[in-house]
Amino acid sequence: MKYLHQIPPFFRNKYLLASIFFVVWMFFFDPKDWSSEIRRRAKYGELQQSETHLSGMITETKKELGQLKNNAQTIEKYAREKYLMKKDNEDLFVLPAPDANK
């Protein structure tokens, strides 16, 4: 009991101790603490950027699909570029892409 009198009175207040414990718990140990919230917001921003990028790719793909369904020349061009197809009387030369490192 004599050690209890050496502690300053504001640290002996049970309401202050409970409040400090609550604040420390909420900031560091709770599943919704501040560090987790910051990480979640950063991940949310990355996912939004990914969503905009993917939606742009989807619109481009839909546009390309519409052209492939309606135009025979587009089908031929697509087959030549993507699948390296050729006509019977043609020769096809494939050149490697230039390296960016050189």
C-alpha cells in the first residue's frame, strides 16, 4: 500500500486508466486499427486503378470483336498479325522484336 501513494494521483484514476487502455487498444490491437485501415485504403486505390484499366481493355476488345464480326478484311488482318497466317503463294518472314536493353 505504501507504493500506491508514490504514484501520481492522475495515474491512480481508474477512468483515466480505462480510457488510455481503450485508446491504445483501438489504435493498435483492434482488427480495424489505423495501420490496417491505411493498408486497406491503399489496396482499394490499386483495385480502382486496375478496374479502370481492365474496363478500358474490355471496351477495346468489344470494339475489335465488332469489327471482326462485320469486316472480312479485318479478320484477315487479325489472322496475319496475331496468328502469323499466310496465303498459299506467300513467304512469311518473322523478325524478332528489338531489345530495349541494347
